[in-house]
Amino acid sequence: MGTPYPNSINPTQTRIGWIGIGVMGAAMASRLLYAGYSVTIYARNPSKALPLQSLGAHVADSPAEVARSSDVTFTIVGHPSDVRSVVLQTPNSVLSGLNPNSVTVDMTSSHPDLAREIFTLARERNCWSVDAPVSGGDIGARDGKLAIFAAGEQAVVKWLEPLFQILGKATYVGQAGCGQSCKIANQITIGANLIGLSEGLVFAEQAGLNLKQFVEAIKRGSAYTKALELFGERMVDKDFRPGGFAEYMVKDLGMGVDIVEKSEDDKAVVLPEASLCKQLYSSMVANGDGKLGSQGIISVIQRINGL
């Protein structure tokens, strides 16, 4: 038997479940396997599980089976609808298989209301839920340097720290749903950074600058951002391999722009940059580039300029 919350987490006793083995999820699950944890995975496409199986992962037939065989079950899928299906809705959902005192951790960029709903239903089953979306892309996932926005019961988040440390740096941001709200705010910020970087690169190229020299030069000044570090050279080289899909930026920004979130004085939050950013990423998707990395937004700026 495993040792779920509040017993200490350690590789010899704590069983991990993992659902979602795309670019990010596979790298994150690999890190837990290399750290010595027993990991059970589920993949709708079994062939995608082969690399993790070669590292020692066990394969389950359903999300419920993953949850039944795990003390902590992670999910990192595509959209809120995928989270609802995998965690809540189907007869073989994660929630249907959770053992008492086990924990489900959703690392998908999803909706705050859905995170709160999962938390409530998990508590009704004497289980725990944490929403903990991440930022840092494929490089952060590979290197264990993700920013993790963790929300829910603070003691449970603290309990998960040995696992979060393998994946990156977790910051407790509040009650259930706050992790997702933090990720939306993060995406609003990174979107602005990527568009600014795209416009800077297009301007620099038209001005006749060496783009790699330009990127190195501005890294030493106030224009330095993590976006510049992660994506500057990729954008110069037209390397648009995805760490996170451009279509996910539309989803994430849409949750900030399209969903009316009221403050205490009942004034809607006005987000002009996020609205423009969503339109530009929507244009990228409409051009058939939704599966490219978010750094591919420079292609939209180039297209606008006839380049």
C-alpha cells in the first residue's frame, strides 16, 4: 500500500500517477522516474507511452486505474474540457478511482472555476485536489526549472514539495482556483513579452542589424526577460518547435479576456494588450500554425509587414 497525505513522500513508498505525456508531460514524468519514483501512466495513444515504459513506467488502461494505483495523480492535458473529461466526467475518471487521502494535481492551464469544482468534489471523497499549472516551456520541463503556481490547501501543497522540487520551483498562490488565475495572468504577461520581442526583431532586421548580436545586446539591459532568454535565438533561427502550442495561448488568453471576472467594486477588468495578443495568436492559428510554439508569433508580425 502507498502512504498518502499526510505521511511523508519518498520514492520507496509514494506511488505516482501521470496522465498527459505530450511535450511537457513526458519530460516531467521522466524526471520523476529518474528520481526513483514508481510512475503509472495513461495515454490515449499507447504508442506515445513507449519511451516512458522504457524508463520503467507502468501503463494503465484508464485514468481511474491510474488513480487507484497512485497516491498522487498528476494531470497535464490540453484544454479545460479535457480536464473535465479525464478528472470528472467519464465512468473511468480520476475522481472515480481516487483512494482516501490521495491527492490529484492538475498542471494543465485550465479554468479557475473548474479547479474549484474539482477541489470540492475531491473533498467529498476524502481526497485532496491541487491546481498547479506551470510556466517554462519544454526547456523548463526538461531541466526541472518550471515555475509552478500551486493552489488549494496550503498544507497539502507543502506536502507535495518533494515532488515539485524535481519539476521546478513551486509558489503557493492561494486557495483552489488561484493557481489557474495566476497562470492566466502569467500568460497575459508572457504574451506581451513575445509580441514585443517579435516587433523588436522585425524592426532590427529591417534596420539592417545582425539579429543574433541584437539579442545578445539587449540581454544586458532593461529589455531582458525570460521570454528573451528562452525564445530569442529560436525566433532568429525560425525554430518554432513547440514547448507550448500557439493554440494554447488563444485558450489561456481567452480565459482572461472572454470570461467576465468581476472585482469587489464590480468593475470588469479591462485588458487591452491581452485582447490584442489573443487576436494575433488567433491569426496565427487561422494561418494553420496553431501547433507551432508560441514563439512563432513573430511570423504574424512578419506577415503583417509583408515579409
